[in-house]
Amino acid sequence: MTPEKHQKKIAVINDLSGYGRCSLTVVIPILSALKIQCCPVPTSILSNHTGFPTYFFDDYTEKMPMYIEEWKKLHLTFDGIYSGFLGSEAQIQIVIDMIKEFGTKEGRVIIDPIMGDHGKAYQTYTPQMCSRMKELVGYGNIVTPNLTEACILTGREYQKEGFRRNELIQMAEEIRELGPDAVVITGVKEGSFVTNVVLEADGTHHFIRTRHVGNERPGTGDVFSSIIAAYAVHGASLRDGVRKAADFVKECILKSDELNVPVENGVCFEELLSLLIRHR
Ligand SMILES: Nc1ncnc2c1ncn2[C@@H]1O[C@H](COP(=O)(O)OP(=O)(O)O)[C@@H](O)[C@H]1O
Ligand SMILES: Cc1ncc(COP(=O)(O)O)c(C=O)c1O
């Protein structure tokens, strides 16, 4: 059989929230715009994300092994594995097992260790889950914690703006000691800027700054990490991926404010997908 002229594929382990633009409803279109086939493994199904006053939530943990088992029978292969919001310790183990089963030397593993924000772990995140997450992070090629998650992973007290740059590098290095090749600490406020602290596989570091704009909105982390995952799988440099992701999120927030999109509805990235369209 003639081999498929290779279009890239990423297996994405994340929840499906029907309303509010986050997780899979963000990841699928962004990977598609970047010419990547998105292959979702749903961790849970929600009517809408948890930032709304009410929601329906259906945990998919028990079904995930059966779902993945079929992929094994079909001998599917992926160029990347990307994990996002995980709702239980069992799901963290399922992702580790998936990486062992489907991971390859050439494939990229991107872990967004979603555990908390604004200095606090999410209520659903038990100390056991935080410690299992440290293990999962060790399987990543690239990990993208926000500042809160970087503090949890390195056992530091959270400070909104107090960390000096050398301490931020130190944090990224401590995360790298858990096993990943490269680390991006996102959402570091520096005056009127937001900085991404990038520690590359070769040990070099960069601070990629963007003007801080508008309101905090749900789903920006998913937009950001999806672009990082796509760029990594395409073989682009991490620096280019971070620059593109940071610029795109900023533009999405500006557009959402311009169109008066309610904050809980996330960012109206659909308006700007053309900025991502990748030409070969
Ligand atoms: N208000 C903002 N203005 C400009 N860029 C932003 C803003 N919010 C997020 N970003 C960009 O998106 C990235 C990811 O956002 P962040 O809030 O850290 O993600 P998470 O949702 O995982 O906490 C940031 O590092 C930054 O580059
Ligand atoms: C179930 C679920 N997944 C994903 C998200 C989005 O997370 P983030 O803002 O970190 O991208 C939310 C936000 O409320 C959520 O409730």
C-alpha cells in the first residue's frame, strides 16, 4: 500500500464542554486550522464549562479504557499526544498508559498540567492528584503550566507578581528535573505585560512578553497550548510556537472585547482563525 502522504495527527485527551469555548471545542478547530487531524479522547462531557452557575457533567473515566482499546486494535499511530483537563487520578494514569502505548521517539507529547489558577488548586484537585500530575509531567516533551501550576509543581508559595526572573528560570528548571524536555510557564504578569517563561530542551531560556489586554477569559490556556502542540508536531521551534500562541491569544481577547462577548463565553477565536491558517 502506498503510504499516506503524511498529514499530522494528534490524540487529544480533554473534556468536551458544549458551551463556553474551552477544551475540545477550542482544540479541534485550532488544530484543524493548523492542518492537523485532531483525534479526541473525551475525559468528560459537560453541557457548558464550570465557570457558569450551573452545568451537567458526565465523567467518562470508566469508558476511556474501552475507547482506547479500540485504537490499539486498529494499530493507530499519532504524531503527538496532548493532554489537558483531567478530572481524576485514574485519568492521569490513563494518559500515562496512552503515552506508553502510543508514544514514539519522533512523536511529541504536550502536557498542559491543568490543576489551578490565581494561586489556588481547583477544588477537585486532591493532593494525590497533584503528586500524580508531577509524574505525568515527566512524560512530556513540552509542558505548559501557568504560574499557579508551576508553584504547585515546585512546592512554592504563589505570588501574583513577586517572582524575579532568575527565580522563574529556577522554577522552570525544577519542573524540567521532573522529566520533560522543555517548559513554558504561562501567564506571568509583569506590569502591563504578560510573560511566558520558556526553558528549551538545550537548557537555554527566553522571556516572551506580550502586552496584557482586556479581561481574563476561560479557554485562553487551551488556545495557547493547542498552538504550542501544533507547532511542535510540525517541527517548528518552541520559541516560534510560543510567540504565535501569545500573539494569537492577545488578538482573540481584543476581538472578544470589541464584540462584547460575555467573559464566560471565552474568546471568539473563530473570527480570527484565518490568522492561523498554515500554508505549506
Ligand atoms: N489578558 C491577556 N492579555 C494578553 N495575553 C494573554 C492574556 N491572557 C492570557 N494571555 C496569553 O495566553 C497565555 C496563556 O494564558 P494563561 O492565563 O496563562 O492560561 P491558563 O488558562 O492555562 O491559566 C499567556 O501566557 C499569555 O501569553
Ligand atoms: C471543564 C473545563 N475545561 C476547561 C476549562 C478552561 O480552562 P482554561 O481557562 O484554563 O483554558 C474550563 C474553565 O472553566 C472548564 O470548566
